[in-house]
Amino acid sequence: MSDEDPWKGWYQAEQPSAGAPGSDPTHDMTISSRMPASPGSGSSGGRGAWPEQPPPSSAQGGYGNGYAGDPGYGGGPGYGPPYGTSTAGGAPTRGGGRRWRFWGQPGRHGRRIALVVGVVVLVIILVIGGSYFWVNGKLNRTVSLPAFTGTSAGTNWLIVGDDSRDGVTRSEQDSLHLGDQGANASDSLLLLHMGAGKPVLISIPRDSYVPIPGHGSNKINAALAFGGPTLLVQTVESVTGLHINHYMGIGFEGLANVVNTVGGVQMCVTTAVPADPTGDSGFKGLAVGCHNLSGTQAIAFVRDRESFSNQDLQRIQDQRAFLAALMKKATSPSVYLNPFTALPFASTAASSIDVDKGASLYDLLQAAQALRGPETGTVPIANANYQTSAGDSVLWNQTQALELFNALKAGKAVPAGLLTGTKVG
């Protein structure tokens, strides 16, 4: 290699002169070059404007190519991101460079956000799931439903309010104006049908004169006293032809507690409702407008019949209206989005009602939603003052009642004119 070669020493140390001590001609790897010297360079030394050495890629260690992000000598950094690596948006899709981004944040920060969100979602799921199973476990599943061999469309609930004083203290009886005696009979009886169309809520007058299996004909509310919920369900199934899938019963004290826990129930009337002239129910009347009823006021409202000329037939309309108002309040965002109201309400409601052994909290939630705005009415009546051995009773219009229940049984819409709606007071 010529001494004037400009590449000399650029990539290797200077070699000893040939023939000098320690030199080895077989290892002289210099090459000749005809590249002219750089302007201004001297004629000897030959390095011209070239740097003495390229920028070092490593200090010590093993060998690498030193390019495209591959470590150089000793594993040091190379000369940029690997070939083919995308750096669009400043975020490499693979290889070295900056950290990955997540949600527009640097990788580590984004992962922290994702972790926090994931933990919050997990906690919410656990709380909701735990609350569901906790409330579901508080249900009083005490009612056995009778066997049913027919067919019936949709799902049918029998909702019963009984006048039992069991478990009600003397002071509670006085505050609720319940009196000393109760017949342990059904004070209110409603049939909720949930099918393909709009839910249907039908009141069955407690004095309806019907055949009770094993007990002859009597007022329908006597079935509860004769054989409990099971016989009452069997009686309703036999006179309607509908399969009762679920049962729900509640007493006076339980209803009052539920109303108080949810913060009262608003009832709006367009016509003033007079007070009970006898004072037996404790109902003080309602002026035109909206009123938030407490538990005690609610019990008085749904029990009053002496304020009306048609007595029980108006009372059962008030009961339907109150039940719808209660369900609207219970399923409103102000309740179910507030855990300090929702959990006490759910716990009180679950422990205050008796349901069939096959009922679940999910079934009750479906029924509550259906009760918010169903099609309503009373079983068609032929005679509201039918005289029987059991006393003054209610006789159904059997032709219209059969038409009504057959439509529900077949999953069809209720024929026009059979249900007349609900009017308060």
C-alpha cells in the first residue's frame, strides 16, 4: 500500500514497515487506491479531509454490524431504528426507539390508566354481583305452587296483599289503623300477565264468588284462609284457566316498611279524594295535586273503601294505581343509582314479601318493570251485590271473563272493551 493512499489508517492501525521487526507480510491487508488526495491535503500522510476514524459504535466487546439499530462492537447502540421499522406519529411499531403509546399517552402512563380503569370496572362488577346474590338470598321462598297440567302463554304472577296481623305489634296496629282482628284472608288480589305484548294487570275483587277446590263455592279471599297460598293459586288457576308461574304476597307492615325505605311514593290526583268518614282506615283524604305518601299514609290509602259509593271496586283501582307508582319510584334512577337507597330498599322488599320456591330476584325485577305501566282493569262483573250464603258477593260476567282469560292464555291482545283502565278516587 502506498504511503500516499488516503484510506490508510482509516479502518485499521498502521502496519509496521515491511521487513521491520514484528512485521508479517502475509497479514498486510492494506489496499492500493487511486483516489486523489483532498484539496489542501499534504502529499504525505494521505488522510486528507477524511476523519481519522468513523464514530465508534462501541467501546469493547463482541462484534455486530453497527447499523440499523444492531449493536456494534460490544453491544453498543447502532445508527438508528432498524430498517423497516415504522416511526409514524413518533411511536415505533416494533423494535427500539420510544415506548409504545396507549390512549395517546406514553406507554407507562397509559398502562397505569388501563390498570386503574380495569380495577374500577372489576370492583363495580363484584359489588353489583355480590349485591344481587345477597338480596336474592334474603327472599322468603315459602310458597309451594300446585301442579298445573294445562298450557298457558307468557308468565303470570299472582300478587296478594293479606290482612294478617301476624308479627305486627299493638303500637304498629294502632299507627296503621289495622284494628285487632284480621281474617288472614287476601285483602287485595291482582293478576299480572307478561307476554309478547304490553303487560296486563287485572284486579280480582276479593269478594268474587267462585268455586274453591275442596271447599265448595265461597268468596275467593277465603281460599287463603282455608289452604294458604297454594290453595289460593289453585283456585285462581281453576277459574281463569291460566297457569300461575309465580306468587308474591305482602302484608301491611311489610308494605309500610318498603314505602318508607324508598322515601315515600308520590300519588297525583285530578279530583279530590274525600277522607274515610268512618275513620277505620285512617285515610285523611287527598286534595287535587301530587302528594308524597309515607308508609302509614300509603296503607290508609290502599285500605280505604268507605269514601266511595262503589267501595271495593274503587279501592282496587286505587291499589293498582299505588302499585304502579311504587314500582316507578323503586325503578327510577334516583333509587337504583343511589346505593344508600337502593340496597336498603332491596333488602327490605326482599325480606317483606313471600314468594314461590322457584322465584328469583331476576324474576321480581322483571315483574317490577312490567308493573310500571301495564294495561289495567278489573275482571268483568255482572253483579257487584250478588247475594250468597257467604254474604254480599261479586258475580263475574262469565262470558266476558272467559273471553279475557282465553286471550291471555293464547298470548293474544285483550279484546277491546274488556278492561276499562284505572282511575284514582
